Amino acid sequence: MSDLTVKRLTQRCGDIDPRDVSEYISTGGYKALVKALLTMKPQGVIDEVKASGLLGRGGAAFPTGLKMQMVHDTPGDVKYVVCNADEGEPGTFKDRYLMEGDPYQLVEGIILAGYAVGAQKGYIYIRGEYDRAIELMKNAVEQTRKIGYLGNNILKQHFNFDIEVRSGAGAYICGEEFALIESLEGKSGRPRYKPPYPPVSGLWDKPTLINNVETLANIPYIVSNGSKAFRSVGTDNSAGTKLICLSGNIANRGVFELPFGITLKDIIYDIGQGVPGERELKMIQIGGASGSCIPSDMLDVKLDFADMKKNGLSMGSGAIIAFDDSRCVIDIVKSLLKFFAHESCGKCTPCREGNPQLYNLIDDFSKGSATPSHYDVLQSLTQTMQQAALCGLGQSSPMPVVSTLLYFKDEYDMHINGRCPAGICSSTNGGEII
Amino acid sequence: MVEEIINSHGIAEDKLVPILLDIQNSNDKHYLSEDDLKQVSRLLGIPESRVYSVATFYSFFSLQPRGKYIIQICDNAPCIVNGAYNVIDDFRHILGIDMGQTTPDGLFTLEYSSCLGCCSHAPAARISGELYGDLDSEKIKSILSDLRRR
């Protein structure tokens, strides 16, 4: 194991029996809950999270403390905490790792968040494909209820809180916060118009704190050790650690907990141990299926929200997919667009119609029937989708197209001229498209 | 059966997705019949149109009978670059069916799946709730023969 990795959120993963609550407790678990309920006011918990500088880990990087404050400050007797465990972003499996390795840490994070914002009920919405995570989280909730940390008058305080685990049913769009909320309400998962945002009007139109698994899993550490300790790892504007998922053509695939501030080069070559075989790295896609695709000479960018933004990148869910030089950029982009065309919920036109059209245009490149005028159409279509789609799916799905047009334009040109350099788009021979 | 499942969840609108999942998993053909949807509508007091809308929105639900074992093969980028197309071809070839079809003996259905979160063991598939990673021709053959013997 590379010494660049950190053991904080993942400290127990692989070392404890995820079914046994006593192993969690004997390794410092539920210490934060006891500390918060007995010695801290809800506002104190929020202040500590604010001071930690924790940013949402689901992709949007919204300040978690601020979101908690908004839910806390919105008037209402009934409030909810929703844990977004609908980890559908291709190449992302960090939430699964956390839920299967240390389910109680997430339960503790949700209870703390519920205490902080004044909620009575929490939901964990786990994608249906994660059978084991669903089972382990259900067990963790049940075990926690048995020891009295869920239910009424927790630790003899005036704090009632319970958690329900819900399974998704195979819809990528439900990772979008309002689509997830609609799904929890028993409807098709289609996003709502914003504003109002969930902290003001979320689940059943009540104030709702909705956070990613990794975000909530950070809260016990912050409450236990304080914001200063939390900030001891990472950079000024990106505090703490980030779980990164390495997949694709890379030797050491897996989930790694890393300090913010290290370079993508370190991640690919030190932790990931580079591309296997005699191949060279051609491209990485960072942030998930709608992330940017960048060439191998851009790896000096740091794992840091500000540095990545400066370079036009987004950390997204923390997925990094590596592609070696045997891969065709057009073919990869085509497969991503097929995915988005399938997963679009159909509510708004730019996404419902835009994704299949994008797919058709890219398919023209792979068939050798694209013309230079395709570039104009691609530009206008991607801009329309980015600006006019209702939610993040349609706004960000053009990103692979936009970024590959920026960094791999020569490969598009070659396809117009009937050549696929990787020989993948051709039907019969080494690169000529018939 | 439908009534029992609904009672175990409680009569609540928001339980529609978990109820439909349980109904589908409770029958060997892994699908929701027209009668199932009508019963759910009646017992939960939700219009049939909405039950149908939900049942056709989520990719887990099928309104057509499927096989005893549903083989969902991931065709997202991390699996593709690690040989998912070969996996798809192997399954199709061995079972003699195309994607989306069910074998005549009613045993297997082949489906695409989006990312299974099994990217560190790509290429991967999920078969009736179990994950199988690092798939190759040999492994696929042995998985299928194991399932046939069950």
C-alpha cells in the first residue's frame, strides 16, 4: 500500500466485523454521538462542521455546515435527514466501500446530522444494485436501535431519531437530490424545479438535509476530534481527505483515501501504479461519467477543489477512470452518451432529446460519416444542454464531448477523414473506416 | 401474496417502490403482472396510471416474465475497457440468446446493467443479487453450470 494514503474515514474498513456493533464501539465508535448529545448544543455541532470546512463529497462541493445551518434555521417541527447512497456514477464505488466496511460510522454521522438540524427521521436511500450494502446498513440501523442510540430519548436526552433504509430500483437519475426525494415519496424519480432547495422544502415539502454518504461519514470524526484536527490533513480550501476510486486501465484498481493536495500524477502512477502491460496512458476521466476527459500531460493538477476548478475540472464523485492508448476516444464518448440517453428521465427537453442527438452525432464520427459541420452542431447542442437542462444530468452529460473536443480534437478530425487510430471504430481493418 | 407484502410494509403511498420490488422478487418469473399492478393500485389507493408509471420508470421492474436467474452485465466504461464486450458475447453465445431475452427453459435472462460499483473487479455482472467480478470465459462457464445445478 502506498504511504500517500490516509486512514481516517476508512480506518475501520476491513479491520472490523461490519455486522458487530461492539467492534465499532471498541474502536472509538459512537464516542462522537455521546459527546454531542451530552456536551454540545445542536448549534455547536453545526459550528464545528462549519469550522472544519467540510465540503459535500457527492459532487457539488457545497459547504456542509452551511447546508446544515439552512435546515436548522428553516422553521418547522418536522425535518428530515436523507443520506444519498444512490451511488450510480460509473466508476464510483467509494460509498459502497464505506457502507460495507464501516456501516456504523455512517449511521453515527446521520444521527449527529439529525441532532444538529433538529430532524426526527433519517433515510438512507441505497441503490438497488448494492444488495450487500443494503443488508449491512439495515443491520447496522437495527443494532444501533438495540443499544438505544436510535429511538426515543436517546442517551436520556430530549432527542428522538430513527433511520429507515430504502432501496432504489435501478435509476441513475435518483442520485439527483430531488429525484431521490421523489423516489422516497413513492414516485418516479424525476427532478423538481429549484428553488426551493431541499433545506427549505424537501421530502414531503419539509426542510431536508440531504448529503452524500462520504460527507455524513466525516461528521463523527469532526465532532470527536474537532475541526482543527480535521483540517490537519488537506489544503486550505479543501480540508480533510477524499475517497478516490481508480478503475479502467490501471494496475492498482480500488478505493483509496487520500489527502487533498496531492497531484493526479501521484494518484495515477504512485497509488494506481500506472497502466498495466506495455501500454501508455492516453486519457483519464475524472469525476464520473459526466466528468472531464483529460490527456496524460495534464496530471500536475492537484486533488483540490480550487485547483481543479482553475483547470476546468470537477472532482465529481471521486471516480478516476484510466484509458490506455489502445482505446478510441470517440468510442468511449459514444458509450458514455449511450448511458446518458438511457438514464435521462425525460422530464426536460434539452436532456431527453439532447442526449440521443449527441449520441447520433458521435456515432457519425465512429461510422466515418461525420463532416466538419458536425462541430458547429455539437457546439450549439452541448451549450444548449449545459444551459437549459433542468438538472445536473443534462447539464453535465455534454462534458465528455466538450472536454474531448478540447483535448483530443485531432482524433475527431481523423475520424472525419475515415481513420480510427485505435482501430476500434473500423469494421474490417486496422484503422480505415469502411 | 400481493396483499401480504403490502401489509408487511404498511399501507403507505411512499412504500410503492419497495412493495413493487418485493412483489417482483417473490415470483419465480421476476416480473409484475397487470393483475399485480391493479391490486397494488386498489390496496394502496393510488391510481393505476401512477403505479404503471412507476413500474415502467425504474429499470429493475419488468412487465414481462423473465428467467429464474437474471444476469445483469455492466456495460459502463470501467468494465468496457476491461473486456465487458467479450463477457456479453460469451453469455450470449453460451446461452444462445440476445440481450434482453430469456432462455426457452425459463432459466436465464440477459440484461445490461449500469455500473455495479464493482469496478476494481471489472468486468462484472450481477446475477440474482450476487456480484461476480473479474469475469472471463472460463469463469462464465463455471458460473452458468453452477447455476444450472442449483
